[in-house]
Amino acid sequence: MPDDDGVLVIGLGRFGTALAEMLMDLGHQVLGVDSDAGNVQRNADRLTHVVQADGTDDEVMRQLGAGEFGRAVVGIGTDLEASILTTSVLADLQVPDIWAKAITVPHGRILERVGAHHVVFPEHDMGR
């Protein structure tokens, strides 16, 4: 599925789902990945493709073709370890444009250090 308009979104909670739906509305193809079966089921009819998988597992991400995407978004927020490890896996797979959601400023710094090109703070930005 990866092509110029394909975006990989890992983490289909509120943020990841809203972002994935907006990307679809803008004409992008979206591969949504989440470890939770409920999140996958809720998005099955909304996104181009949805897969239940562990974003922290480099072999699984390799099999999904994550390294072939030009852009990826890590929408994992509350599980800091999963957020950081997933971002690191994408960096190791040399995804050229990685966006990651951060909960705190230190979390954001770590995401940048492990390979995120862009860090967003949706809760902070909404508060403003």
C-alpha cells in the first residue's frame, strides 16, 4: 500500500483516529496500526487498511512494510515506553518523515532523540 499518498498511523486512540480520518478526508491512503483489537475494529470501515499489531516489534513493522512509507505518525500517548520504542523502530527502518505525539516536554525530547522529525503536544495545544 505505501505510495506517495500513503501514511502509516500507529496508535488509534482518539488522537490517532482523528488524525487518520482527517488524512483520509484529504485524499491520503492510511494504514492504521494498533495493538488493541477494539481500536482496530472501530476503524476497520474508516481507513484504507487497519492491522492489529505491536508497533514496538521491529520484525512485525518490517513485515507490514513500515519502512516503505514516506510518512508515519506515532499517536501513542499514555504508554511512554511504547511511544518511544515505536518511534525508534520507525527511525531504524529509515522512515523519512516521522511525527510523534508527546505528553510532556521531556517525552518530546526523548522522541526527538530516538528519531522523531516532528513532535506534537495535542493536549498542551488544545489547552491554549
